[in-house]
Amino acid sequence: MKEKEKHNIKPDDRRQELRELIDMDSLKAILNAFTITTGLMANVVDVNGRSIFSKKDVNKCCKFCKLIFSMKNGQERCRGAYERAGKQAALFGEPYIFRCPSGLIEWAAPIMVDGVHLGSIICGQVLMWEPEEFFWIELREMNKSLTSDFKELFKAVEELPVVSGDMVQAASYLLLTIADFITRSGLEKQKKSEELRKQKLLLSEELETRKKLEAQLGQMFLYSMNEEMELMEMLREGKREQANQLLEKVTNDIILGSKGNMDVIRTRAIELIVVMSRTAARENVSQERASQINSSFIKMVLMENSIDGIGSQLQMAIDIYQKEIQKSAQIPEMTGIRTMKEYMQRHFSENLTLENIAGSAFLSTSYASRIFKKEQKLSIMDYLRKIRISEAKKMLKESNLQIEEIAVKVGYADSSYFTKVFRKTENMTPSQYRKTYMSK
């Protein structure tokens, strides 16, 4: 949308966009938490100053505001003030503290999307100082057009909190942060909805194309095992974007291959979730955690009655498994590496295999190899060879053992192979090393 068009959106359209952007239940919960924490009331209004909530929710405002709203023209006067304050806040892009038409302190935090002002969070009423005689005179003067009976109004004012300037400032910026969170969350939700809509459109187009091909070739379209293996490799390596794209294709293939049979779609989706679970377990995610996630998503898939719902469950499953794999990679790496190094130091004289070493730290061979190489800059077997050659050098210098005996003691049953490895590492044979050291 062009910049000029953005700012020509009608107020009613902005109100509708604001309501669509916001998760109303979540917003109510956030504002209720704000009120409980600070003791201050907050409301969300559109660009015309009208609350986006129902009358029931608006009635949760302070007693003073309820009295003003109940008076003729009182609510319209407040809306006008909210509209003006919201525009000022949007103009400067920060909270705007103002004095309401009834003489009390409020502030507005703008809700902006792509530079367009959709509404504001309004907070108040409050007092910033203890009322004195002039305050009551001024309050009477400012509200005389609404009422001639000030007894209840004055009583309601006495119940309002007195807050410091610092608290007003802090609370206003907290609401600005909330407004920013509201817009970002809403935009993310809209983005996902748009992506789902596009996916649905692409799926529909692909379904039509594949139906024609299937009629010609008389075959079902199922995703290949190669794609499944590729997807699991992306899951292991944390390639989130590529994994999500491939999952979308695999999901479409499952749906197309099932010919719309929901039982088949559920079964194939559950199979895919189980494969994800096993992949996560091999990447050091605890069996208990992997099983917990697995069980949860299988239940959700069995409860789903729509193709879109099952697709969403698969997307959420791979996202969670990716996060769990990433989390597990951050915690046990150093501990696992240290355990493997200590194991090799104690057992270097034995016929060690990669499985032995990785198993000492309860890790899979692929995961153990990857983190060890990343941290130590050499492979596990190269590190083991380094230990063995180091121990062999000590024996060559400090003992009269034969080369064959030293080879066995450092884990090489074949002395000729030991000599080959030693020469490759030290650029000389074990015998030459001993002579060189003895001649010094």
C-alpha cells in the first residue's frame, strides 16, 4: 500500500483493523495484570476515542469516570479528549500525558502499524498531588456543564490514587511497550494467517495439477523417504527455514497421496511426528521429553478434523523439536566432551571404538562427533590417537620396553600399524624417536 493510501484509511476501517489485529482476550488479560500491578485503570480506544471493548468491560473503569460517563454529554466529551490525546501521542511516537476535560491526569500510548495510527491505550484518572482548596473550585468549574450536584463526584475523586510524576512517566512507557507488543503480536498472527492462506491456495492449485497427472499415470503421490531423511537432517542441523519449507511440501504430499481420506492423513502425520521424536532423542533430547512432546502432538492430531489443523500441528511439532534439540545442544556439550576425554585417557590401551567413547557420555555417535569436532577442532579418533602417541613417547623415553610391547600398551595390537601412525604424527619411527631422545 502506498504511503499516501495508508494515511487515507477511514476511521471506521482503522477501528476494524485494530480489532482484527488484537487478540481481545489476551489484551484484557494484559491490561488486568497492569491494573493489578499498578492500581491504575487502562482502556484501548480507536482514533475517534471510542473504546474497542464492550460496555461490560468499559464499566470496569474508575468510579469517577463512571459518573462522568453517566452524565449527559459526559462520554462524548471524554471521547473527544481521547481522540486529541491519541493524535498527539501518534504525532510524537511516544506517550502523551494530558489533563482530561474533568481536570484529572491521564496519558495516551499510541498503537501504530506501518506508520498508521490505529488507536491508543488510555490510562488514568489519577491525581499527582493531594487536592487543595483551589483544586475543588477548579473541578467544580470544569464540570458545571455536566452537573450541579458535585457531592458524589467529589467523593469519587477522593478515592483516586495520588501518584508521583516518576510513576506516571514509568507507567506511560510501560503502556507504550504493551502497545508495541500488541502490534507486533498481531502482525505476526496476520503474517501466519496470510502464509496459511497462501499455502492453502498453492495446495489447491497443486491438487488440481496432480489430479490431472494421477488420472494420466494412475498413481498416488506420496512423499519419498529421501525427503523424510532430508527433513530429519535439517531438523538435526537446526536449519529451521529450510526444514519448514520441506515440511510444507511433505505435508502437501501426504494430503495429496491420501486422496482426502482423513484417517490416512492422521496416520501419516503421526508417523512423521514419531520420526521427529526419534531424531530428537538421537540428538540428546531426553527420552522422557521426546515422548512427552510425541504423545501431546499425537493426541492433538487425533482430535483434528481438518486438513489445515493437522498441517498446523505438524508445523508446531517440528518447531518445538527444533527448539528442544537446540536447547539440548547448549547444555551438555562441555560435560559430554569432558566425559569422553576422561574416558579416552583412562582406556586408551583398550580397543576403543567411536561407539564406546560416545556411549561413555550417553551420546549418539553423530552428535558426539559433531560437538567434539566443534569444540576441540579435531575428531574424537584423532584425539584418541594424540593421547596414545603421547603415552608412547613417554614409554620410549622412560622405559626399555620393546616397540611391540609399547604398541600393545597404547592400544595397537599391530606394531607395524602403530609404527605407521607414529611416523605420520612425529615424522619419524618409534625407534628413531628413542635414538634421538637417548642421544641428547
